[in-house]
Amino acid sequence: MKGVESVENVKSVNGMKGSRAYDVIVVGAGPAGLYSTRLLEKRFNVLVLEEDKEIGKPIQCSGLVSKNLDNFVKVDGDCIENEIKGAIFHSKNSEFRLEKSASIARVIDRNRFDSSLARGLKSNILTGTMVTGIEIGEDGVKVKAEPGGKEFVSRMVLGCDGPNSIVRNHFGVRPAEIIRGLIAITKEKDSSGLVELWFDKELLDDGFFWKIPRGESVEYGMLSKDADFAKLEKFFTPKLKGKSYERRAGMIPIGIQKTYFPRTLLVGDSACQVKPWSGGGVVYGMICAGIASDVVSKAFGSKDFSEDFLKQYEDRWKKEIGRSITMGLMFREFLKDIDNQGIEKIFDKIKKKGIDNLNMDFPFASFQ
Ligand SMILES: Cc1cc2nc3c(=O)[nH]c(=O)nc-3n(C[C@H](O)[C@H](O)[C@H](O)COP(=O)(O)OP(=O)(O)OC[C@H]3O[C@@H](n4cnc5c(N)ncnc54)[C@H](O)[C@@H]3O)c2cc1C
């Protein structure tokens, strides 16, 4: 893949006393890291370090993304598995449907999508390179990586390294909660265009089950702090129980946490820039990558990489998505508190009043 180099092909970079080979080191080549790199490399010398051997693999994501993604990148046709027009919500005893006449979201293949983000980048991307620690010095950052005990230096580092971020951990910050998302994919054709979600408090205290038609396959999933494949199989009997299916799983960080430190910004899942009601984070990561790259440019412009200066990053991303995350956290707490009768009451209200706003990234936009 153009723009992606294996670790063997890159000259080693010495410690902080050596020449500063990079302006910015991006840790993690997921959507947040790759989009940040795309924006930053127009002005800066960027190095990307990615622990996995292949970008976008293993897939740990449903890839259900709103069309808001088009505001940031062009999604190649071969990444799109299906178009989504709406959703059917199920409680134990009832259901309602929210549907538009045109597509409002897409199901994308995250492996292909992440690869497409990497294609065409001119920066060094070292795959198979796991960052093991960082050191913040007075005039630079040292990033340590394996294999080979390598050390890289730069002026700034972006921690785009997902839910278990080593960059975030360096500063002793932890998400309020980390929950689990599980996915089972079966070989059934389904291009129906409607996602289905099931809420049953007797089975799941804090989450839901889902079905996503992926065109050439169907995805059955589960989001909860208590998610496990036995529960998923039981819920989706007979589709899953005793059958072979492709398994995917991942962690989802939830909460609001500090995202700026000396010479360092966190972007994407490492920064908990995730919708607490659904666990989706691709679009929020893109929004915040745009803000991060602008703040990095300003830091270089004023030669100020201090925590005080970089705080503007957090102020700005909170202006864009902070209210939605806070409302989402309240919704999550509310969901934990109510029982199935409470779910039925909400369903009844929605069925009577309807919902116009099907913006899955900002569903609370009309609430004041
Ligand atoms: C089951 C499941 C389903 C989901 N479905 C959706 C969905 O439908 N829509 C949606 O918008 N979001 C969804 N998400 C969330 C979405 O996957 C994340 O929000 C998104 O991937 C975050 O992007 P990112 O770039 O911040 O992090 P990631 O995509 O996690 O990328 C981080 C990268 O950093 C690398 N890395 C980590 N540690 C190191 C290290 N020490 N050194 C070097 N590299 C490192 C990782 O290998 C990875 O490539 C889902 C999540 C799960 C678990």
C-alpha cells in the first residue's frame, strides 16, 4: 500500500539529543489517527506508529456511520456494504419504526475504509510497531516502540490509539467506563435498509442488541458492560445458537475526560469522543481530528506546546460535541435506572409524538 512502510524500511531515529526527525508523531492508524495525519501532513513532517501489521485489521466495528462522514472524507464506493434508511426499535412487548425515504446512513467495511484513509498519505506509517511508552521532555517528546526497542522523537504527539490508549494511560487518565461491543456475522443476504434494536432490561441492564443488514451478510450485535457471546447466541437463537459465525469484539470507552497535556493531544476513542448511547465514534473522531490539527498548527505557529496553550483543543471539541456526549451520558444513566415498564412508556410516547430528527450523531439537537 502506498504511503505505508514496514518497520524494517525505516532508518532508526535517535533519542531526544539527536535531530528532531518529526514534527508530530501520531500513535494509532485508525480513523482518528489517519484523518489527523491527512490534515497535518500538509504542513508538518508526520510519523504514524501502528501496532497492527495491517491497517484496519482486525475489524472491531460495525461500521454504521451517518452521512455526516461525507463532511470529512469521500467514502469510496467499494467501502459501502449497504445503505440505511431507518431503524425498528423493539421493547419486550412493542415496537416502533423511524424511517426516511432516502438513505441516512451507511454500513461500511472498516478494513477497506481505514485502508482508503491511509492510501495516498505521504507520511511514514510504521505498521507492526507498538508504542510502549512516551516521555515528555522540555523541548520534545520521545516515543518508545517495539519490536527492537526503537525510539522516535518529535515536537508533539497525538494519542489516537483507541480505547486502551497508552498515550492517555501515561497521564494517569482513565475513562469513566469501558463497555463491550460484540458482533456475530452470518452469511445471509440482506439489503433491507433497516437496522433493528432490542431493549430488554431483564436481559441487559445498560445496553441493547442489534441487527444490521450488511448486504451480503447480516450482523447481530450486543452492547453492554456485561456483553458475552453466550448471551448474544441465546438472544438470537436460532440464527446463532450452535451455528458457526464470524466473531468480532471490542471495547468502547464512555465518559468525559481530560484530552490535552504538555505537547500531547488525545483524539478519538482514546479521548472518549464516543456517543454514549450507541458506542459509535467514527464521526466524532473525525470532528475532533479536524480541531486537533488546527490547534497543532497554532501551537507550532506560536511555539507554545504547553498544557495551558493546548487547552483550547478541549474547549473547542466540547463546543462541538460536548453537549451531545453529556446528554448521552444522562440517557445512559436513565436507561440503567428504568425497568421494562419504563421502556414501554418511552416507546408509547415516541409512537404518539414521533421523532423528526434522525441525525444519529446529534439526536438530542432539538432538546433544549
Ligand atoms: C463492536 C463495536 C462496534 C462499533 N460500531 C460502530 C459503528 O457502527 N459506528 C461507529 O461510528 N463506531 C462504532 N464503534 C466505535 C468505533 O470502532 C470507534 O469509535 C473508532 O474505531 C475510533 O477510532 P479511533 O481512530 O479513535 O480508534 P481505533 O479505531 O481503535 O484505532 C486505534 C488504533 O491505534 C492502534 N494502537 C492501539 N494501541 C497502540 C499502541 N500502543 N501502539 C501503536 N498503535 C496502537 C490500534 O491498533 C488501532 O489501529 C464500534 C466499536 C465496537 C467495539
